[in-house]
Amino acid sequence: MSMLKIGDVTVIKVVELDRSSFAIGAMLPESTPERIEAQLDWLGPELLDAATGVHKASIQSYVVRTPQHTVVIDTCVGNDKPRNGVQPWHMRRGPYLEDLAAAGVKPEDVDLVVCTHLHVDHVGWNTRWKNGRWVPTFPKARYVIAGAEWEFWKYESDAGKEASGCIADSVVPVVEAGQAVLVDSDYAIDQHLRFEPWVGHTPGHVCVRLTTSAGTAVFSGDLMHRTVQVAEPQWSSRFCYDAAQARATRRAFVERHADSGTMILAGHFPHPGYIVREGGGHRFTPVA
């Protein structure tokens, strides 16, 4: 768990899993060992385990406290859910709610749950098992979801094409409880937070821009999975719905934010940081 302050907004990162189940070559199938090796000169210990060669990654939520709201951005894998495709996710019994409590947040304190997209490792704690059924984990929250993202995954789920089961157990119960708010992809969440459409990883993928008097930040969801994609934005992940669109989106995102001073808080990067121009390319510099 780590905390930072941006103007009058506090951000706390709550980590559910501190490692990826996928090696970098498996996660980024368009990569090459040679090009990965070429990035080692700028990947410090915050981003790379030099002893094992593992590119660090996390599954995490961001708790954002604005003057108006307590917000949870993306809700990880969840407990008690059958996820046969990835063993560390299957029927988990992790301390996520205890970790939230350690950050000073009880489920009933949360005003808004914000979904950058509806993949299995971003919606799990939307719900929990209680009295024989899946119910919203955050009983007083509105769950803010891009309408285009919901429509796509609802169709996939109804057609039997969504293999993980996460729409059925982690999204539909929220909709049926009347707590989902389906919005446009440029929706203003509150005075400080707004959706921005950055599609390709999924058809309705959004980032969340934080604007304060002291600076800006972007919660970028799965626009990038590994920090090397800042330098190699042409590499799409194995989970990208439209690899070509994801590639174009990522390149545009990197160019827009390079040397901008905007903090990037990615869904799976081990640290927040900044995109900088260096040596004719781009690098990611973690926050000190």
C-alpha cells in the first residue's frame, strides 16, 4: 500500500497481487528478446528484478479521495470466484477488504466505483458472495461504467463468448441491483475526475483523468501492461481486443504525455511515474 497527494486529492494504491501470472514474452507476444534486452539500461530496480529478470507488475486498485467523493478505480480479481484459466486468481481468499480497511476505507464509505474496462482482473471486487448470491461489495456506491464497454461485454456474455465468467458474477449483479451508472466515454465523474476514451484494449476502454490545482494524473487502466511498452508502444498485449487499434492508441497516449508532467498510474505498473523523452525515444520514470 502506498499513498501520494496531488493538490487536494489523495491517492492510495491497494495491491491485491504483487506479481503477474504471465512472463513478459507471453504478455507481449509481439515483443522480441532482443528488443526487451535493449530496454534494460533504463529499467531500474523499481521496475525490474535484476536477479530474476522479471519485469515487475501488480494487480491493484486506486482509492482516490477528492473533496467530493471516495472513489475506487478498478477492483482487481476478487475472492471466491471460479477463474480456472489462471490458478492464482481461482477461488482466491485474499485480504483485499482488510487492506482497504488499513487504508481507512470501509465498503460503505465508497461513493463511486469506477471501471476503466470490464476485464476479469479489474472487476472482481465489484461483488462479493453473501447469503448464497453475488451482491455489490460497496453497498452505497454508484458503479460508473462506460456504456459502450458494458454493451459489448453483455453481448459477449449472453452469447457464451466471455470465458472467465466475470460479467455474470461481477458486473451483472451490480446492474441488477440498480447501482450501475452507464455513461458516455467522456463523462465527468466529479469536479476532479473525468473519463477519456482510449480504446483498443477493449472496445470501450477509458482512462480516468485527474485534474487538480497542483497538477494532473491519468489512471490509464490497461492501455499499457508493462513499462517497456512506453518505449515500445507497438507491442500490444495478448489480451487486447483490437491489437492494431490498441497500438495506435498507445502511441498517441505516449506522445501526448511525454514530458507533460502528467503522472501516469497504470493498472499494472508497479509504481506511478512519468513518460519522458530520452535518447530519441520514450522512457518511464517512477515517482521517487
